[in-house]
Amino acid sequence: MIKFSLRGFVCLTFLLATPLSLASDEYCVANPDDCMSVGSWQFSVGLGLGLRTNPLVDGDDIPLVILPEISYYGERFFLDTTSAGVTLLEQPRHMLNAVATLGLDQMYFNDLSLGNFVIEGTGGGFSFGGVVNSNDSLGSASDPIELAPPVDETTTPTTTDRDGPSEFFHKTHVASPQLEREIITLDDIGKRRMAALAGLEYAYYAGPAVFSVQALQDVSRVHEGQELRAGLDYRLKGEKNLFTLAGGFVWQSEKIIDYYYGLDASDVGDIRELYYSGEDTLTPFVRLDWIRPISPSWTFQATLHNKWLGDGITNSPLVEKSTSTTIFVGGVYHF
């Protein structure tokens, strides 16, 4: 028995960075290159040059050089490196999955994270890059974020973060004859942790176009927020090339935005002028992919992903850019 796999031919993830991997046998008859045998494993590693721009104040761009991936598809269960799930309903054009995946907003705040090894999918999720059936950043947290509120005589250091006391998070004060400037580094603010999300995923198949939507809830109790990811991708196949154009949006609840981009006493102490409470926000995106098999084991890929950050994010004092762009060009080796 053969089942549909979006990893079967398409490099990287085109459907919300989660494996909508089990569609109908009817689809596989019409699109054999997109399918793989049930119970099979796939291993690959992408090698190339890429980066993700960091929207934070003085945040370094995140390099993308090595993109490994491991995938498995069973009759109902699937595993795709950063995601796992179970197919609940499968029809010729419709599919419903229960999924568990990761939210990686914290990658902008860390020197090294999973964000250095993944690329955004068409629905705002993430996947380790690059499984294709070829047969057919290190941001620095030491750079300061300079914020200049009105004169404030408070010099009490902050020794707590959002997860409890930490001796590593503290304030640095620079005295001036005219005013006292508050200089905050990413090490000063409370630690932002990675969240695990779970929920339902629906997909609708219409020829070369696929629409997908995920409704997710934080199950790790990091921020207890909700996230809605939606994407539409359209694939154009040539004799030796595959091009995809994708677009969609990610909606994030107030709790998610406030946890990652908000500022409170755990970050800036008593400097209330810098406090910020996040609001729920909508972030649209587009993605372009060019994929070309070049040998039985190697596939060339070029990916461009751009997202326009919602107001709830860009209004934060921690954020200075309204967009984040991801670019990757390289080769994918298939084991």
C-alpha cells in the first residue's frame, strides 16, 4: 500500500511544516512521485548558505548552514523531526490529523537554538530542512539593546527572570551628567523558553494546490497561549524542476506575544516606561521554493521566506524591524 508524503518529492515542508503525510491512494495514483511506502524512513541533510534576519534590537542574523531531517510514515502515525501526529480522518480530498509540534519564537533571543537548523514552512511552523525523493544562526546575546527612557534614579538590579530567580540576568547602568541611560542586553531580560504545541490539523487537496490549517494550544505550560497557522501552496512541475509558491498567515494569542515580546518587572525592574504588554496579532507570510534533483543522492534547493510581523510584535521595545526574511541555497543529500 502506498500513501502520500509531502516529503516524497518536495524539499522542505510545504504544508505548515508538519507532515500531512497520509492522503489518499487515489492521489498517489495520479502523483506517484509525491508518494512513499507506508512504514518507510527518510534521512537527509541540507548543506548550504542561508540566514534568517533577526527583528530584535541589535539582534544578530541567524545563520543556516546544516539542515538535517528524519521522517517516518506509518499507517496512521507519522514523525517528522520536530513534529509528530496521528491521522484521524482520511478521504480523497480531505484529511484530519492530531498533531504535536514546536513553537520557536524564542530562537531570536538565544545564541544557539533549533532556529539554526530549521526553516519556516508555509504555515509558520518549522521543520528540519530538506527531505526529497531524488529518484524522480548564531545570534549574539551580548550586543546591547539601548533604550533611553526619561530620567530614572532606580538602580536596583533585577535578579529574576520569567522562570524564576537567576544570577545571570541583571541590569547594566551607564551614568551620564545629563541623564542615566538604561542599557539592556538580551542577557538582561527574562529567559524565553521553547513551547510544545498540540492540536488539530486539516488539509484540503485540489490538484497542485493544497490548503492547510492548524489550531494549536501550548501543552508545555510555557505561555499557555494559542496559535492558528494557515497556508495555501501551489506547485508547478517541469521536466527537472519543481517550483512552489505559498502564502498564508499565523495568528498568535495575547499570551504568546506577551511571553516573548512583552516587558515587565522581571525584565526591566521598576522602569515602568519600558513595560509592554503584548496583544494578539496576525503575521502574514509568503514563501518561494525552487527544487531540482541533480543526482540519485543530491537535490539542489533555493528557498525564500518572508513574514510581516504583526503590530503586537512590532510595537514591543524589543523589536526594531517589521519583517523577518529567511534565505537558503544549497544541496540536500539523501541517505
